[in-house]
Amino acid sequence: MSRRPIDVQINPGGPGDEDDTPGEDPERFKETLARWASGVTVVAVRDPDDERIYATTVSSLGSISARPPRIVFSLGPGAQVLPFLKEDRHFVVNILAAGQESLASRFTDAFPVGPSPFPGEGPPEIAGSHAVLVCTVDGVVAVDNCRLVVGLVQEARAEHESQPLLYYDRDYRKLAE
């Protein structure tokens, strides 16, 4: 069986085009996807100019290839980290552990308040994360009003003693035995 390339088309529409876009009712779509359990991550990047860290909570993480190892996640056009996710820039995907709900909630805010969970230097890793992916930006693709960020994974580490933090039905959850 031979593989054939997929023809990719990107809709150049943007905010305000929703009313005439075909597809499911947005409210029913959101309600349906609330039934999709996902892991919770904090994507963080250190600005090389001033060493400041920008981070946001993301639950849209997915793997797109194993060789080379690549991941993808989506961000809204106003995401605070987006301007810092430039080609070849390093970033960290902190896959949160159960018990890190407050960190997940903190970084859903555009201007998070509270003590920084990140080290003063080096990759912006959150101590106690369930797993960590250190990546470089491989590309950013605009699709309507969101941005798909592709990361080339440089390092992957998992803490096997912890349980992952999950998001399901609009609330944080953890695995049951």
C-alpha cells in the first residue's frame, strides 16, 4: 500500500467570519468537546532579551510524529507566549501532575499572579511536573483565528511516580485506580 500526500488547505478567514462559516453550532461543539479528557500542560518560553518567562496553560497538545519527535498545540492569536514562540526558539511543555491545579489555573490568565514556579535560569521547567518536553519551535501555522505551534522535541522526561493532571467536563480530574 503506498502513501499519498494530503492536500492541506488553510482557511484564511479570521475573527468575525464565524457567522457564515459552515459547521456545527459552536455551543454544541464546545459542550461535546467538554466530554474529551485531556492532559494539562503549561507551555513556557524564556525571552532571551530580558530572561523573562512567558507561559500559558494548554490542553490541546498532540504528537504528530515520532521520527523526528514532533508535537503540536494550538493557541489563540492573543496568547501572551505567542510572540516569543519564534522559529528555532526553545520552549518547554510542562505536563502537569495531579495536585498542580493551582498552577494550571494561574496560567490560564493573560497576566498570571503569584510566585514564579520557574527556575531563575535555564529551561522554564516547573518542578514536580508529571513529564517535561524541551522543544524548539519548528513552525507556526495560522488557521482562522488560532495558531498551531509545531515543536521539535529535543528532550523528553517522565516522572513515573506521579499521576497526571487531567481536564474533563470543565474541571480538573485525576486518574482513578
